[in-house]
Amino acid sequence: MAYASFRSIGAYVPKKILSNKDLATMVDTSDDWITKRTGIKERHIAAKEEFTSDMGVKAAELALERSGLAKEDIDMLVCATISPDYFCMPSTATVISAKLGLKNVTAFDISAACTGFIYSLSIAKAFIESGMKKNVLIIGAEKLSAITDYSDRGTCILFGDGAGAAVISATDNKAEAIIDVHTGADGEYGDLLMTPNGGSGSAHDALEQESSSCFMQMKGNETFKVAVRTLTKDVVEILEENGIQSDAIKHFIPHQANYRIIKAVGDALKMKEEQVVLTVAKYGNTSGASIPMAINDIYESGRLQKGELMLLDAFGGGLTWGSALIPFSPK
């Protein structure tokens, strides 16, 4: 039987840094206010001519290099993004595949907001374990600055740009296999975090009347409560279903949305401080890129070693959520 293994990781962040002090010159806020409410100190912002696909390509190239595979070995590419290069088509995945020089590969985008990378992981796992694909490149890439209203202090303090990528490959060694992936959604909560206009569900005249409705909008307090409850429940379930105790987790890698959410979930799960991976202070919320960027951070710092067990956990607009149990299995 073929199993899916997590072979490599890569990430990219733009050079420009937007600090809390910078934001304080743009909206009614302060470094102290942002830090206390979110734990964020700064975020990276893509250049005007730097697109989501460009960031995805750079993260993918690094993941490919670290995997030991040639680009010709990749037979599928999935890109998780809510800030695509183009509104409808072509997909950002196909743009990335062209920039990478990948020919005749399956390539498509998925839209699951901050849970996008875990959704992509579940897709890669299914394709590999069914025998349809052997090496899948999954990418979370976001230029959220393009859909952020910088006059709205409730959202502009949160989001940044960046990309992360991973290579998922077939293996016959069960010890290397992705253990489990959970995904779920509840559209009843869709209005908590959304971009209200811009699609077929909104009239063109509405866009002209309220251009800000094309930006992200969030009901912060309600989102916080649902996020903590949902993230905790999902992790408890995936650990119980697989007979794994929380102290067996070497790296708990939650979506980097808000330090208060991460702290609340970590405390509820009785995770030790050294188990919890935190990058929110320097990157902010990068949606679908958040988790792979965090994995890359611990890899590049030497904290992530072969065979160590990672627990991923995410929650995003839709509402969507997901979790995954993964041993790091580089060749």
C-alpha cells in the first residue's frame, strides 16, 4: 500500500516590513494596543509588482530543492489561497506551474481561507494513497495586503503576506506516513469573516457604492469565541481517534492568527510552552500560508528533526477548520 509522507518544507516572505508603529501613523492604533490584543509586532508586505504566484514560486522552489526531487517528478500542484493573482481564471496554481516550468501536471486552487494548507494536505494524501499521484506540491500563498482595508483598524493590524510550500510523496514505509487529517466546515458562520462583494452573489452596482466591501471584513469577538471552541474540539478528537496523548506531540503548530487564540487553545489542550510554535509576532496572520511558514521557521532554526511528530490545527473563514498528525519524514 502507498502511504503519503511529508518530505520537505519551504517558505518565502517579502522584504518590506510593516510594523505596529507604522500602522499607528495610518489608523487610530498603537503598538501597545495591537500587541496586547493580538501578539503581533510586525508583518511582511509584498511589493506592488510582487504577486501571490511569485511568492508561491519562491517557497515551492525551496521545498523542491530540499525534497531531493527534480521538478519533473512532481505530478500535481495544489495552491491554497484567498488572494489569487486573478479573480476567476487562470488559477494561481497554473500560473505557479508555468513559472516553475512544470508541464502536464494537475494544478488547481482551493479556497478554504486559513485552513487551506490542511485542506491541501488532505487532498494530497488522498491522491497519493489512491495511487493516482506520487509527488504532490502543496502551496499556501497569500497577498492579503491586496484585500485589506487599511482604514479599518480592526482588520489591517492582523494580516500580512507570504508563502509556504511542502512536497508530499508516496512511501511504502508506514512509519513515515501522515497519520491522519481532519477537515470540516460550517457555512452557517460564513458572515463572521468574509469579503462580501466581488462575486456572482453581489450586484455590480453594490460594488460601485461600497468599494470597501471587496476587502476582508470580520466580526472579531464572535470569531474569537468560535475559533477557540472549534480548534480545541478538533484537536481533542484527532488525538483520541488515533490514541495519541498530547505529551507525544513534539510540535503543536496552530494557525498563526492571534496569540490570545493560540494561548487559549494551548492551555485547553494542556500543551507545554516548548511544544507550541509561535510566529505570529513577526508575520501576523498570513491565512493559508501561516502553517507552512511556521513549519519552515522551526525547520530552519534546527528545531524540527526527522521523525518528530507535528500536530497542525487551523480555523478560517467559511467557516472551515482542520487538523493533522504528521511525522516529519525527509529523505
